Amino acid sequence: MDRYAVFGNPINHSKSPMIHTLFAQQTAQQLSYQAIEAPIDGFAEAMTSFFSQGGKGCNITVPFKEEAFVFAQQLTSRAKLAGAVNTLLLSDSGDIIGDNTDGFGLVHDLQQYMELANKRILLLGAGGAARGVIGPLLAQGIEELVIANRTDAKAQTLATLFADKGNIKACSFTALAGDFDLVINSTSASLSGSLPPIASTLISKHTICYDMMYKAEATVFNLWALEQGAELAIDGLGMLVGQAAESFKVWRGITPAMPPVLAALRKTIK
């Protein structure tokens, strides 16, 4: 039986084993998938051990996505753009290929709710989570992407990096102004129950808000967005399932159906 896993630290909270087990059942694929905690200072050793013992592929989560980028022997174009890897595959030639499916997961989930073409989008945060989705968002033919961060220098670095991919701007949270069709929170603020320091005037009755985080109840950011009159507030559970489905396709060549797995996952976290 082919062996897959997700590596992170901590990892006990991961929903990936459930997701991929459901994908495997749905597509009649014979595989095992487990969550493995890699030592903070021993990621490369954990990867080497996993693949030397017959591992076929794995997902990578916090805090190892940048280390996985370095560990991979080949990188897909979307991994190079993201500067991070969340999916590793052992190729037929024996090389370890690094990919990034996070941007696919976000875009696929957003497309269930809205058309992205010609939209003005605000991306809150300029860390790794933001960088992983910028390329796929710009590829949708959006009107403009504004990256806002507590320090505008970090946001400007990302804007410069992706300047040739589309209309992209950067600023600090305090310098934000205007009206947005979509506001995406890529910061980890929701994990601590706090909010990015942005003005309520950025949210209008046609604004859709998306928090990459998820929990049983609405996140603090999504509750705030709805209080400001946002049209809709969405959490990141669909993104999680979407990136997993794309990883599954990378490994097995089959795209599983996402809605039934998302529904099952939603039920478990409730």
C-alpha cells in the first residue's frame, strides 16, 4: 500500500489524514496517510527517512514549508512563485519534486462564491500564506490586488516580486483606502482572537470577506466583517480541502470530488 503523510510541528490538530482517507475511499485508491510530527531542527532528516522507507509523497505544513522548498530537488512553477512547498512527490526517476497547492485551494474555494475577474481585491498580511496565493489570484484576471501589512516594506517586497504578473500595489494597514470586492485575511490574527487593524470603511454591502483560518464558529475577522455589513464571510476550510484535492491529484493523477469531503469535515469541527 502506498504511503503518504503530512509533516508539521505541532501536527495533532491536522485534518489532512481524514481528508485524504475520504479522498482515497471515494476514488478507490489503495493508500495510507498519517500525520507525523517532525522535530523543529530535524525536518530534512525526517523527510529523508520517510522517502527512504517507501514514502510516495507528503504534505508539509507550519513551520516547514520554506525548508521543504529547499529540500526539494525539483520545483514546479507555482512552488517557485510561492517561495514555499506544501506538497512533495517522489517522481518515477527518484527525484523529490516540490509543489505548492495552497493558491489553487484558495482560488477554487473563492470561485464557489464569486467571479474573480475584474475584481478589486485586498490581501491582508505579507507572510508566507500571502505569498503562496498571490500568483494564482493575479492569474484570474483581477482588476487590482492590494497587499496591506503592518509594515509596508514587507508588503512592497511582495508587490515588487509579482509586479510582472498583474496590477499589484502595497501599503500599510493605516494607509488603506477605497472600496474592495473581496478582502482576504492571510494573517494569523484569528488564531489569537484578534483583528488586523483595518478601518470598517473598507467593507461595504457588496464586499465578500475571506479568512484563511477556520474554527467551529465564525472567526473573529468574519464576525467583524459581517458586523460592518459585508455581503458574505467565508472561512478557510474550503481552501484546506481544495489544496488537499490538488495534492491528491499531483500524487495519484485523479481529482477527487471536494463537496462531500468538505461537508463531512464541516460536520466534524462543529
